[in-house]
Amino acid sequence: MAEIQTATLTARHPLEGYRDLLEALSAELAPALALELGGLVAAVDLRVDPAGGGPAAVEQVVGGPLPTRPDTWTALPAGQALRLGPDEWLLTSAAAQPEDWEFAVDEAAAAHGGMAVDVSAQRTALRLRGGAARELLTTGCALDLRPRSFPHGRCAQTLFGQAAVVLVAHGGDDLQVLVRPSFAAHVVDRLVDAATEYRPDPSPESGPASWETP
């Protein structure tokens, strides 16, 4: 009998082709602005009655509190819990496998009439840091992103350009953008184009930098 050959599939970031570009851009714009690719995570969409015992049961499984107010988020041991709606949370983990994460959360929620669905491939992440991060996002987003209106602990579903995104405030100058992979390049292209405003004047010796998108 012929030996069956198997191949190991490695997950690849949907924006991997932009990594070198973003690193070069961030180096030139530092410390005003840095754009980074977020890591790959397991993610589930949780739906459960917030007034029942489901949230507490899920908290025991994920190891941290679920946010009690919509449009807020809390930290989990290896991820985040985002309150996206009255009975909806997005739960992520950088340590768990997607199928294990879905099974554990769904089992806890199902005992209270809820459910969890794997959405690990539904969104990819970008991270914007620096004093210009919030201003850069306002070039394509109508939300008031000033720190007093969008402080640490807040999240929001909105549009950036024509792409649906989730914005997550990690700190004064630290924001996360979650976007569907099919629209991720559109978002990055707009950010890179808008970031030219923050580019320092090049010296005659160095000449212009090349920020051509992949």
C-alpha cells in the first residue's frame, strides 16, 4: 500500500503582504504613528440572555469577566470580550484553538439557552499607536474618537470608508481595528494614503520614501 502523504497547513495573516510596508511606514512616522498587523486569534460570537445565568457560566470557561454594558470590552487571560449588542459578545483567545474555543464557550452557553459560533476567519486585526492614531482614523470614520468620548474600555461598530469595522480603544494612543479580510486591504490602503500627511519632510540626501502598496 502506498504511503499517504499529508501536509501541514499554516494559517497566514490576510494582510501578510502589507507587513513590510507597514513596518517601513511606522519606522518613518515614529513616534507619531505606528501601524501593525494584529495576531491571529480564535474567536466566537456568543449569543445568550444577559439576564440569565449564561454570562456567569461563560465567564468560568473563559477565565475573565464579560462586559456588562454595550460598546465596551474587557480583557481575558489571552484575549478580549467585546459587548457588541444587548445579547451578543465577541470573545477572542490567542492561546486556544478555534474548535476548542467554540466548543467550550458553546457548551457553557447552551446550558442557559445560548450558543456560540466560531468566527475566527471573519475578522482580521490592525493596531494603530501613537499621538496621530485617533486623528488618522477620523479620515474615514464619522465617530468622535477623542479620548474623552472614546476612552480605554470602549468599542464601537462603525464604518471606515465603505468597510464595516469594529474599533477598540486600548488606551489614549492605542487603538485596534477589526475588519473582514475581504475589506482589509481597502482599509489599509486608505490608512496608508492618509498617513502621508504625517510624513516628515525628507532631506535632499534621502529622497522620497516608497510606500507603494502590494
